[in-house]
Amino acid sequence: MTDEELVEISEDIVVDEDADEQLEDMSLEGRKEALTKARWNVFMYLGIAAILFGFALFPMPFDADYDNFSNSAEKNVGFIWGLPIPGDDFTDVPVTISVEVVNPPAQSGVLLGAYLIQTNDCQSNLGEFTPLAREGSGHNHHYMVKTAPSAGETAEFEFDVDPANYCVIVQYVNENGDNLGDANSDMIVNGKMWPNQVFAGILGLSALILSAFAFIGAQKHGETVRTMLEGGNETIESKVLAEVSKDKIAAGPTGAPPSGPTSGPSSGPPSGPPAEVVESEPVAVEEPAAVGERYEETDNGYYFKILADGSYDQSVYVKADDGSYSAYEE
């Protein structure tokens, strides 16, 4: 590779500080936008879940009038929709029938019998289905009996049925299920069913789970935005220098520090007194002693400097009249 090619490559990888700052700003703005969307998703899914749960818990009402011809209260409630899973299971649709006794027959041991007959034609003779319902065969026809309360009191019947078309029959009966109603008898029948419980419940639960995931995502985006805002004032150079410093500190010193002299100076003090300077006296340079440094006097009037780590300086010092120390010059 030639020098010209190296120069061209080096020019291509020049760092544009303004572009880096723009990328950081775009990243921060993108994080803020993602945080806003995640928060809106939380509220949206929670709202959808609330609507679906409310729809699942909202009952579909119906009522039935007492008929003096059949001496019973009958009603075609129509098709009750739900999951088409046959048999007694959690997907069955709850149906509640509330019966207010107005004028029961004047007999002892009067009971209230409620039927839910599965048939497409409630105008036909339902007498063939009532014995099947009382016998409890299958999950197509339902029957429940209770002691008839006094006039003005209410009895409730609760059923769980598969999706189908049903007819409701409520009668005053005896223990054998025979109809005891007459032209003077009367009752008020009101009912409720919850066909949307399974559908809306499952969808509402799914929306609630999605809101939980959206909340977790919003928390992560929030932490990232806070981190970026706290470090937003740092420049790229300071971040790089900080990373380099961290690497150096983590690496530690490359080797042991050099050891100073552990004994006194290699050359002893002059054997005689200091020579007189004829031309001019040496200028005493006051050298401030570092913390922990001290001077040790010898027998010949010279001084050795002891450093803070206990080692000796290799120079010989003399003491001036003003108390300062200076290196001896021969």
C-alpha cells in the first residue's frame, strides 16, 4: 500500500464531532419517542382490557310471563352463543333465572321447577323433553327444583349450558314434577345470561398481558433515557478519556517503583574543614525541606539529607547562618 493510499484512508476516517453529537441527539430523541409509544400502549391495552372485561360481565336479560293456558311461564330465549364445546366444562354459558312468587297454588308441598330445554321450536309440544330433563340425561336439557317460597319472595336457579337455542319453562310442581299451576296462580320470571364471558374474557386477558409487556418495555426505555440525560453533558473526548483512565486504573502499575539508596552517601564527608572561598562566598540557596525530610550533622560540621522514605541524598550540605541548608560545592 502506497503512502498516498494511506493518506486517503486516514482522511476518510476523520471523526466528525458534529455528526457524532447529531447521532447522540437522534438516539435520545428516538428513545424518547419509543418511551412515549410504550406508555401509550400501556394505557391503550389497559383500556381495551377494561372494555372487554366489562363486556364479558355484562348480562343479556330476558323475562317470561305466566300463561294461564299452559299454567306455566314459558319463553324462547333464542340462540345462546359461546364456544361450541359439548359437555359440562368451563366454556359453558352461565344462565340465571329469578322467580318471584306472586300467587302460588293453595296446596301443601308446592315446589318451583325450572327447565332449560334445548330445541329449535319452542311452539311445539315440550312435554316430551321435560321427563328427559328431570332424569338428567345428557347436557342438552336442564332441570332444577326448589321449595316454593311464600308470596312476594324470590327463588333463583343457576344453569351452565352449551351454545344452542333454548326454551325456558317455570312451573309450580309437586315432588314428581307434575304441574300444579292453575288459572289463579301467578309468578314473575326474569333471567340473565352471559354468552360473551368466554370470548371477551380471553381477549381481555390477552390485552392485560400485552399491557404488562408494554409496561416492562416502558420501564426499560425510561431507564435508558434517564441514563442518556444524566450523561448528556459529556463530550465524546471526555468519554474516551474516562474509558482510557478506567483501563489504566484497572491494569495497575507495570512494575515495582525504583528503590532509592538504603544507606548513607557512597562518598564520605571531606576529611578537613571546609575550604575558604577566596574569590567570593557561595550564594546560599535555601531549599525548603519536604515533609518528613531532615538533616543529620556529622563530626566535621557537614550535613547529610535524609529523605522522607529513609534513604540518603548523595549530596553533602552545609548550614548557613540564617539556618538554611545548601549543597556543598568544592
